[in-house]
Amino acid sequence: MARLFGTDGVRGLANRDVTAELALDVSVAAAHVLGSQGEFAGHRPRAVVGRDSRASGEFLSAAVTAGLASAGVDVVNVGVLPTPAVAYLTAAMGVDLGVVLSASHNPMPDNGIKFLARGGNKLDDELEAAIEARIGETWERPLGAEVGRIRIDTGSAGDQYVQHLVGTIDAPLAGLRIAVDCANGAASEVGPAALRAAGADVVVINASPDGRNINEQCGSTHPEQLQAVVVASGAALGVAFDGDADRCLAVDRHGVLVDGDQIMGVLAVALHEAGVLPHDTLVTTVMSNLGLRLAMRDAGIRTVETGVGDRYVLEAMRAGGFGLGGEQSGHIILAEHATTGDGVLTALQLAARVATTGRPLDALAGIVRRLPQTLVNVPGVDKGRAGTDESLADAVREAEDGLGETGRVLLRPSGTEPLVRVMVEAATQADADRVAHTLADVVRTRLAL
């Protein structure tokens, strides 16, 4: 049977894969696992539950809340708030468990369940496996006064989160016009509120969630509308969140997209210049553009690469004591202020850099010269041999030698499909196209089924 937990909790089609029954059962199991490990010893257990704006989040959060309360856990339901807000509140309120109902940037019909340990950190693989193993077990239910109580937060949690965010920047944003695309998601209220509280003049779009329009042709996965609004409104910059606001992409004053690599470059240089970038190191994934690595080298900043996924970035950051990391997609982790990627926090930090330097975003982001990139998917091959075929490895080495320091090759077997992805970056688009298609032909020949 397939593992229930993926790289970012439980996720699937709401009411088919992710059902109310599953939400209730997995919440009970989580309470049992944490309780058996002594996490609740000596006190009455407490949890925070939040969600994004999907319609299915209403019944799923009710099921999670009911499951936890039935297992003797007191619950504060904070309603619609970003994933990083629930992570922050889990730590700030000193509760034992946080739960988020969200499928992030996925389409509206999907949803997911994500658990956070005390302190706001994602559960490790071993804990998730233990929870999965205990779903549906027979258990002795608490009775009478031992059952959990449920409190509905009426806005104070969101206000607390906004105050936290604003407190992370020293420079006021007065006079700075910022366009914000909230993706009709979890940051529709707190995102603009935080930027306004910091002094910015905020132009807001896609901040009217109706349960169905989350991520619909808007937000970080569809920035075209924001690009037009930035230019039309004369904004200094624009920021786009995804459905649960754990990621942020930006747009410069000319309407040009600024991706996660460029945002990381801007923030890394800012921290480095201030002398507060731990170990002068930035953590990225293998999918970050080589242009970021070259820019960081020139700025005296070391880069550490991980596999794709913000949880792997965070693991590397913790292991090395690093303070900044992220992904090209806009998951940016600032360890001093957050335990997860936080789109609104990223927006504030980026805007503060613009305000303090007096330089436009396009000039700041220009330090990262993105190298041309070509991605070719090669289907119908034995992806399991991608890392062991010697002739293919020789072809990759030859291509890398030809590209030199201004290019690279990445072969990645798909995690869900029988295909291999060939990604090439080079000094010119023609070189990237040529090398990528040449290697794709080698993959087809050498890994043929």
C-alpha cells in the first residue's frame, strides 16, 4: 500500500482521497503517538488548527478538531490563516501540536493535512510513519471532563501573527507602493494587513476568497495579472503568494517576474552585508539556476545544494546552522523568524531591502543573471537505471566539460512517472537546447525498456 504521508503531509483530492473520516482518524492517531512519546506528560495537551480558503477545508478542519478533542486535546481553531502563521502560533502559544488543512498551490479540488510539532516544526518521517501505523486502532476514549475543549479564535491569532511579521523589519515602508496578489487564499487578510502596518501603500488583487477561487489563474503560479497591475498602478514592486502563503514571487516596477532564486540572492546579500548571514551560506536546491550560485560566489557567499523540496532545505539548514535557504518556486526560509517558508515574511524583507537601499527591485535582483535553461522530459524509459548506466554517465561528464563553469547538467528520474528529466543550463539558449536534446537522445537509447 502506498505511504499516506508524502513530502508535505497528506495530500489528494478532497472528499475522495482526503476525507472527513481520514482527517478524524489521522488526528486521533497523531494524538496517540505524541501522547505515547511523552509529549503531553504533566499537562493537558493543546493544539492549534488552521486552514486555507478551500471549501473542503471547512469540513476537514471540523473533522480534525473533533478527532483531537475526542482524544483529550484542547483545540484553538484559528480559521483561515497561512501555513507559516499556524507554525508561528504553534510556537508562540506554546501548544503541543499544530495542524494545517491546505494543498498549497494545488487546484481548489485538492486538499491536505499537515502536522507541526511543538515549536512549529514539521514532523519527521519516523513520527509520520508511527501515526500512519496507528490509524484505526482500538483505544480507550477519555470521558467526562477529560475530553478536549474547542475554542474558536475570532481574529486575535491573525493580529498576533501580523505583529510578529512587522517586527522582523527595521525600515518603515512609507512611500513604497506595493501590489499584492493574495491568490484568493489564506493570506487574503493578513498579507495586505502586514504590509500596510509596515507603512506601505498597498494595491490588492485576488483577496476575495469564496471557497472555490483559490489559486484560480492568480497568485504565484499565475503572476500575469500582477505583472500588469504593477505597471498600471506605478507600484515599486509586486508580490504574489500561493494558496497557503508559504511562498512568494515578486514583480519589479517594469512588470518583470523576479523568481525565488533572485529573491534569495537579494536577501542573502543583504544579510551578508549586515554581517548576520550565518556561516555566510545560502541553502538552495539542485533546481536553482546556476546563475544564483555564480552570483553568490562573486558576493563571497557559499551555497549548499539539497534535493528538491523545502523540507530538505530546512533539514540542511538545521544540520549546518544556516539561516537562509529556499527554492526557485518562492519557498524562502528565514530561520531567525520562521520555521517554514513564509510568503508574507519574504515580501516584507524584500520590500525593506528596497526601502533601505533606495534601489529599485530590478537593480537589486540584477545580481543574479539567470542562465538560459532547457528541460526535456524523456518518457517510456527505465528511470531506475538513470544513475547506474556508465555510457550515460560518460555522456553527462562530456557535456559538463564542454559547458565549463557557465553551464551544468541535471538528470532527475521522475518520482511519479516512468520518465527522466534532462535539464541543461548554458551561456546561451542555443547551447542549452543543443546539449539537452543530445543527452535526451542518449537517455532514450541507453534506458530503453
